[in-house]
Amino acid sequence: MIEKSVIKWPMISNIFLFLFVFLVPSAVISQQRASAVDIDKVISEPLLQTMPVIGRFVAKESGIVATRIAERVHKMQVQVGDRVEKGDVLVELASDRLDGQIQILKADLIRMESQLAKEIANNRKMKQTHKRILALRTSSAFRKDREEDSERDLEISKEMVTRAKADILQSKAKLKMGKIALQDANIKAPYPGVVLKQHTLPGNYVRVGDPIITLLN
């Protein structure tokens, strides 16, 4: 029994020696290899980079906004650098004189319409008179000169009706133009953009076509 035990111990020692020599260095090397790799957390973020670019800006729309009527500048609604939208009021011109003209034109139109009513009534009267004269042709009371006078009066009354109608059309046209001029007293932006320059100031008198605002889109 003692001999068998002596034979086994050297074998067991050799096995432990083998494991120590070959396995331990391998574990150390593996640990060193594992610790040599450092992994950071992946982060997703936008990349911003400035690059020089050579070019030029071309304005889509730009120009001078001019006045369509001659009037005094009442108020500037915008300043240089302001951004405006299409239809925004840029400048207000004085409108008191235009308001007065419109009131006069309205009164003229009412007067002319009244005159037309009188001329139409007179024309009806001339027609009735002419018919009565023509009805007397077979009578001894008929007079040729009275028929001729009646025909002349009837033609004159027709002409007066036509003239009164023309006066009304002209008065309506003037009233329409006056209302347009009153609207033009508010100078509006023809397109959206930025105010680059003011060409006038409140109190200045501007004529038709004078520059008011330079606008850039």
C-alpha cells in the first residue's frame, strides 16, 4: 500500500505543475487582452460644420413703391428694417381734401339724378302734347305750325334726357375715381419684404410718381 501511494503523489504534482505553468499565464494574458480594449458609449448628435461659399444673393422682388396721387404725407407706418406683408399700409397720405371732394361728387350725383327725373317727366309731357296735336289733323282747329313746334319741343326734350343720363354717368365715373384716390392715400406694400429706405417724411408734399419706400423681398 505504501508503494502505491508513493507512485501516485508525483503524478499528481506533475498535473498541478502543468496546470499552473500553462493555464495561469493564459488567464493572465486573456485578462490583459480584455482590459486593453476600452469601449465608449455610442452618442448620436448632429454635425455642424462651417464652409466658405462664394456667391451672390438675388432678390426675388425689389423696387421703389411710389405714390399714385399728389398729396401731403400724413404718417409713416414703417421704419427702415421693418418686415411687412403684402397689403400692409406703408404710408398714410392726407385724406381730408379727398373726403371733401367725394362729398361734393355725391351731392352732384344726387342733383343730376333729380334733373334726369325732371327731364323724363318733361319728355312725357311733350309726347302727350304732340299726340293731341296729331289727333287734330282732321279738324279745322289743326295748325301745321303747332305740329312743327311740338315736334321740335319733343326732340329737345329727348336730347335733354340723353344729356342728363350722360351727366349722371360722368358724375358716377368721377365719384369712382375719387374713391380710388382715397384708397390710394393709403400706400400699401405690393409684395412681402423688408423696408430698405424711406424717401420722404411726414409733412412733405409728394407728387404723382414720387418714390416713397424702397422694398426688398
